[in-house]
Amino acid sequence: MKLIRRISLFLVLSGVMLGIGGYTALKAEQFFYPNRYQVKETRNYEKQLHQGNSADDDVQEQVIETAVGDIPVVTADTTYLIEEVDLINGTVRETEESVPVKYIGLDREGLLQELESYDNNPPLTELEQGFETIELTAFSKDRVVICKYYKQEEDKGFYLMVADHFIVVYREDKQTLYMNTDILLESLNEKLQTEIMQGKYVETEEELYHFLESYSS
């Protein structure tokens, strides 16, 4: 029994001495190499911070995606209304039409750009009716309203002239631009080029549109 007690006591003392020695060595290492533990702690903190930022970024991306998803766009089911305003008589005619294919999928800004392009280069059929301008008066995913303004004036003459190598049409006063065309001056014969460079007079709209249809590409 005495032998067993001595062995147990020896093991306990050995364990205590080992623990004290390990603790002492750890403290000594921390004393002589303090930066080693600071670097580890800093790296762990940066890792946690990075993970936090990544989570924030994910949340932000989700918010942005949600916001984009909420932007209304034109669809095939959108009610598409055209209001035609006669500036001379003061009348308004409203019609519902099918949404043009090129407008489907556009948001408000995209549709405004398309209408601006239409306003700058309206079809000849619109100009024949006295087209003045076009604007967007209502926009949502369910309903779009576009207003066209017309001002049919009495027939007056026009002048075919040149601007940046293209044929342009001015009203009879030679000051008011009536329309731009895609007809290059160089595509016409020399005699017609000379007449237009000097200002070719066209008496009626019918004669004007016949010329444009004949030489338009």
C-alpha cells in the first residue's frame, strides 16, 4: 500500500510540475514574442471583418436586384393609348393600339429615348398630317399614354437645301426647318445637285413627298 501511495503521489507531483512548466513556457513565449499572438488575433479579426463585409455586400446586392426588379417596364399586356391633339381645332382623339414590339421590355427612360428618336425623324405619313411633336404623358407597367400633336397648315412651298452633305427641307421662309432626310447630295445627278445647292423650290407637299420617296434609300 505504501508503494502504491508513493507512486500516486509521484504521478500527481509530476503532473503538477508538468502543468507549471508548460504554463511558464507559454508565458515566457508571450513575453519574448508578443507580436506572434497579435498577428494571429489581427488576422482572425480581419477574417471576421471580411466575412461581415461579404455578408453586407450580399445583402446590398440583393437589395439592388430587388430594386431593379421593381422597375416597371412595358409588356405585351400593357394598355397602349395614343392621344392625337389637333392644335388648330383644339380637339383630342384617343385610340387604343397594340404595343409596338420594339417598345416591349423598355422602362420609362428607354421609351423616352425611342420617342425622342421618333420626334426627330417622324415618318412621312405623319408629316403629311401636320405632325409637330410627341410626348409621353403617362407610364406604368399597366398603362402607357403617348400624346401626338398635329398642326395642319395651309399648303405652302418648300425649299430643298443642303446641310452636312444631306438634303434638308425648309419652309417657304427658308428659316424654318421642316424636316431632315437621309438623302446624300452626292447621290443625285449634277444638275439636281446644283439646283439644290442654290435652293430648289417645291410648290406643294405632294411634289415634295414624291421627290423624297423617289430618292430616299
